[in-house]
Amino acid sequence: MSKLHQIHISVGPARYRIVSAWKELLGELQHLYRDYPEHSDHYADFTVRLEPSRPWRQFIRPSVHISGDYWLPDAAPLPLNQGLLAAEMGMNLQMALGWRHHLLLHASSVEKDGRVLLMTGLSGSGKSTLSAMLGEKGWRFMGDEFALLCPETGMVHPFPRLISLKNAAIPAMENIVSSERFGPLLKETPKGDIRHLVPPKNAIKGMMETAKPKLLLFPRFGYDSAIRDMGKSEIFVRLTQASTNYVALGERGFRALTNFVDTVPTKAMDYQSGEEAEALITQLWDETS
């Protein structure tokens, strides 16, 4: 097999070593992460490996198998033209299975005036698109994949990796963001069409600045505009389902999540457009102390 190449990337508190059989793939990834900080000591919390599933698959119908410190044995390889997606999936997998410093919530988050809005829900709820949109309209983007909740302080730590836009969200964001912040369009991936967006510079610059949560939303796209209350038991159960390391953290995770549910106002929000969602979010934000 040919020589392996590597780069180092830091996102929030997590530091990665990305190893690949394809130097060009790492070049594309490094270009998109060009504004992120570099560390001369090359210490890494996790290693992500992007290699062919068989030696000949590096050259003949090349495909990328995702592995690293943590990996899924039954995960199917991706074609090389979807290598950026493979890299992001590998980075997310390491966090999901290996991170223990924070309680991980599968949620997007943005900050305003030192307070955090979190949004979580099923795939297709629009949380990534909404956080990306708000990040262009006066909010600080903190992340669209994981919200990192400190079990001891209750503060949210940013994890502003590349924003993964899917399907209809792509043209919506292309209308308001300059083209140099976009990666290539990846068509017909297992998740549909995907295009990665580099977060705003203030998000990257402030990715070590924590903030206190103010509001949690469960958005739902495609329904008539509505805001609904939720019971604490439902919120707790849904957040345990949205966390990849709640069980692994044991009592620390239980106490962190219990405190979060007890202290952070939560609403369910239905909407049919980004403009409608922004108006509802503004209303809820102003009403919440």
C-alpha cells in the first residue's frame, strides 16, 4: 500500500490526527479548515484513518473506509469523491464514542449576549440549517452536530466543525453566504446531496469561549407555525436519546442532564420556513429570562 499522509485539526476542545492514503483528500480537508488553529506539538485526542478497504481499491474504483481509535465494523466504505463526508463522519464518530469530558447532546447551538440557544430533534428538523442561518445574522455559531455540556459547571462548550448542509438547505445558504466558504457539492451520498460550509470567522475565533444555556428548542420543519410546552419527563427522555455518551458518563451524566432539564426553559417549535422560524426564535428569546 502507498504511503499514508496525515494532518492535524482542532475543533473546540478536541484535537484530531487525520490519516489518509490519499494526499489530495487531506488537501481538500485542510483547505476547508484553513482558519482553525494549529498546534505545533501535534498532540491528538483521536486518530481518524481514511484508507481503502482493500489495497487495490486505492486505485481501482477507489473507496474510503473509515476507521481510527473508534470504528464501526459494519460501516460501508464511501466512494473517494465523497471523501470529505467520510472525514467528517470519522471525526464525529470519535467524539460520539470516545469523548468523556462533556455530556454530548446531538444538537446545534448558537450564542447571543453570552447565552446559548440549543436546538435538537430528528434528522430533517432543520436544526443545522437554522443554526447556520442564525450564525450569519448576529448570533455566534457554536456547532451543528454536538453541543458539549460541562457536567460540573453547566456551561456549553463550542464545537464549530464544518457545517454539513443537506439538500434544500444548500441553495438556501448559498443565497446568503459567499462562495469561498463552501466546499464541493457531494451528490447522491447516503445522506442525500451535501455541501460543507466553513463557519463564520467569529465562530472559529471564539471556539474556546463557553456560555450558559438560556433556551432549548425542539424544532420541527414542515408544520403550521406553533410553539408548544413540553413536560420535563419527555424532555429528559428525548435528551437521553440525543446523547451518545450519557450512559458512559454514569452519575455525572445523570446529574448534568437533570440540572439542565430543571433549569433551562424548553419549547417545541413548528415552522414552515427559515423566516418564520427566525421570528419565532426571536419571540421566544425575548420572552425568556
